[in-house]
Amino acid sequence: MPELRSNFPASSALGLARRAQWRPLGISADELHKPKVAIVNTSSDLAACYAHLDDIVVVLKEELRALGVLPFEIRTTAPSDFVTSVGRGGRYILPSRDLIVNDVEAVVEGARLDAMICLSSCDKTTPAHLMAAGRMNVPTVVVPCGYQHSGLAEGRHADVEEVFLRAAQAAVLGQPTDHLEELADDAILGPGVCSGMATANSMHIAALALGMAVPGSAPVRANSEPMWDNVRRSAAALVDLIERDIRPRDVITAGSVRNAVRAMLAIGGSMNTIKHLQAVAIESGVEIDVWSTYRELGAETPLLCSVRPNGPFLIEQFEDAGGGATVLRELLPLLDGEQRTVSGGTLADDLASARPADGEVIRPLSDPFGRTPAITVLRGTLAADGAVAKRPVPDPDPPRFTGPARVFANREEAIAGIASGRIRPGDVAVIRGIGVVGGPGMGMTSAFIFALHARGLADSVALVTDGQFSGLVNQGVTVGEVSPEAAAGGPLGLVQDDDVIDIDLATGRLDLLVPAEELAARPPYEPPADADTGGGYLDQYRDLVQPLACGAVLCARPEQSLCAPASPSSSSVQESR
């Protein structure tokens, strides 16, 4: 066992203070020398995503104590795209990711704990836990805590995605919604994350591909026996990491990030995984351009599964066919199988017992669902640093959309433009000024996409925005996260009505067809004067957030380069390694 940073001489001031504090908690003097582990519990009563995490903590504490370590449960903020997206237009959702990272740092670094086991559930918790692991660099295991049992899995009519879509459509069309109440009651039948291949399940599989979760742990039904087995195996893996002094920066490398990108392309994962994996890389001190990696690997990574909302299969069918482990097994010829994982071996070792593809739900490399990328990173005169387009099971010939711009300052104004007839077939709707700085925190545009669908315009009107949309969205030609954003001086801020925008998914181009000299003569972008941030965390976020090309990480010191890894302090990083 390596020397533990949490141990202090028994008679020192710090040693005595801890003894005094922990004695009332039932911690005896002979336990004070044990490794001290943070159980990072991102729990909340606000959403089903987190409803089972407190029960997992009880089991984890028992397992860890039996393995000779001293567990401490710590709490963080717990965002939900369906619940905590109400205030300020959903702008708290992405910033909450970095708030979780800081929550973890404040306790793990402040108390100088030796290791972490992170209960990862909803969309922002898994990337936040991975980012915190890279920043603190203490032995860490991420535990994917499972997806919810949905009405569709019971042969009923809806899951949460279906309710989300139908409610938005009814609102746009002015239809009654009474009939949707029964659907809402039947959509979610248990705890856990959204049941489709949206951001949460995508990031659970990304953690597996990175090597930061135990083999075969994603996706998994919440509260199922396989989930409980993963919990117990994760506890044992963490103790082994502590004993062998294996840390996240030994696992999260350029090679493992590339493996995760491959996996996301193969499953048709959420577009949000790009910024999250870039943030994980930066916090882990890994020099890799994740956006360019998606462009590079997208051209040569086949789509091996087609899970809702990308295709017809349920996440339960995907898990039963082998899930993330089977996809990685099929991808192994394209992966770096020698990358280390938290199991103590290599990725290839972890996949040795994974089952082969069934040929229906999960396809082999030789017979994929598609060979064009489901996630396309575009660059061009309108997005020098990148933008993202998401498609369902890709068409053999990805579409090209060229049309005149219709410019809007926010989602509500754009939805009104549909109703008024300002947006017509062939147009490219531009919603700008809602990126990480302009939002701040990125405004959500999913409701606009659903409004297009409700009006029958999803295939005839394109969207280009510096905001984001839900990982559940997969309709029409939708391009999000345009960078540089309008509020940071990007050309999106100079677009005017009737300017022609060209979206070419085949070549990965997003271009504004306006002469450079004409653009240079236009006045600079002015953000709306009525943006309400409340004067609190969102204002702080605006001042510290870095561009999407840097994963939208927070950087507190102006002298740092844009993509410099964040760290609690130079001394604490040195101590933790």
C-alpha cells in the first residue's frame, strides 16, 4: 500500500482534530490509518435519475468497509434536463457539470481523501465525475447507475422521449394535452436515466470505453442484479487501484480518449459527448483535439447499433445483446486494446469474455447499420472551431442543405417565426447568442426542433445555432454548438436575413456564402439587452468559461492558455501524484 495522503501523525493537530470529529460518527481510532474513500453521490429528490443512489451508497459502504477502507459519502448538485432546465431557459444545465467538478474538488482536496468512487447517473454527472477524476488524479472508479424502466419496455405507448416530443408538438399546435397525462404516468416506471441512447447512456458507455468503469457495466437496468454486481465489482476494483497506486491519468490518455470517440461513433451516441470528452481530456492533462478526432474517426467508424432515438431498438434490447462490451469487442480491431483500465488489466483483457454481435441489435464490423457518421463535426467559414450535426441511422448519401438565413435572438422568437410564416420551406433558421458565453451556459433549442416537426417542416427547414439541443433530438438537418459563438465574435453574429448558408454533411462543411469583405463591413454582433442571468452563478460562469473547442471548461486564471488543464493548485496536483 502506498503512503496515504490522508494520514497525519496521531498526536498532530490535524490528526487529533480528525479523531475528535470522527469519533461521534462511530469511527474508531484503529480505523484512522485506513484509506479514506469519497463515495460521490449526486443524489436528489427532484428526478427519477437519482432516486436509487442513496440505496447504492448503503451497499457500497458495506462493501468498502469489508475490503478494509473507510468510506465517506459526499454530495454534489444534481441537474436534470427535465426538471432543473426550467429556470433561465435551461442555462443552468451545462454549467452544473462544472459545478459538480468543483463540488468534488472542494471536499476531496479539502479533506485530502485518498480515492473516489463516483455514482454516475444523469447527463452531466458522468462527464463531471470523469473531469473531477482527471483533475484530482486520485484512484477513481465511475459506476454507471443504470437506466429507468420505461413504458415502452412494458409494451405501453411511451417513454420519456415520446412524452417530451408529443407535449412540445401539442404546445406548438395548440392541441389539448389531457390525453398526455396518462402517457406521462406510464412513461417512467422506475429510477434511473432516460432509457434511450441519449447523453446519459452514451456517457456511461464512454466511461467504459475510457477504461474508467468496470468491464461490462454499461448500459445496465437500474436496480437490476447486474447493476448491483457492478457496484460490488467497482468497490473491489477501487481498493485494488489504491493498493497499486493506479490513478486516472494512468487510464485517461490520448489512446483511451480515441477509443471513447470510436465507441460514440459506433453507437450513434449523443452529440454532447464531444464537448464532454474534450473537457475530460483537458482536466486530465491530455493533449488531444476531440473535435478533430470525431472528424477523423467518423469517416472510418461504422455504426454498429441503432437504439432509440437513432433507430428502432430499445436500450433493453441493446443491453441484452451485450451492450457496450459487445460493441467494444467488435470494434477492437480499430481500438487501442493495450490501454489500461480500472480493472487492473487492459481493454483487450476486459473484452475477452464479451459476447459477439448478434447481427440484429448489434452488428459486426463487416455488416454495419451504416458507414456514414451519425455524429458529424462540421467546420467552415461559419464554424472555424467546429459545429455538430446529429443524424439517425445515416443515409447512404448524407444530405446537403443550402438556403437563406432567418435570424432569431432566442428559441421563443424562432418558434413564433414558424407560427407567423416568417420561416418557410428551404430556409435555414439561425438562433444565435445562446452559446456558453452568450447564454451564458448554452440555451436549449429542442423545443424549436419539435415545433418544426409539429408543423411538418423538419425535413424542409434546417437549424444552425450556437446553442445546444437534447441528446434525445434526432430530426432533420440540425446543427448545434457552432464555435466560435456569436457572443465571442464568431461569424454567426454577423449573419443577416437572406444570407445563404450551405450545410454539407458529406464533406463536413458549414459555410456562410457571403464575401469576406462584405462581412468585415458589417457592425459587430450586439447581444440582446434583456438577457436575465440573475447576477449569480451564471455571471461567474460567463467570466470563466472557455470555448467549446476547449470543452467549455472553467479557467480561473487569465494567464492560463485557453485549453490548459484546470487544477486545484500546483501543490495539490503534485501531492496527489
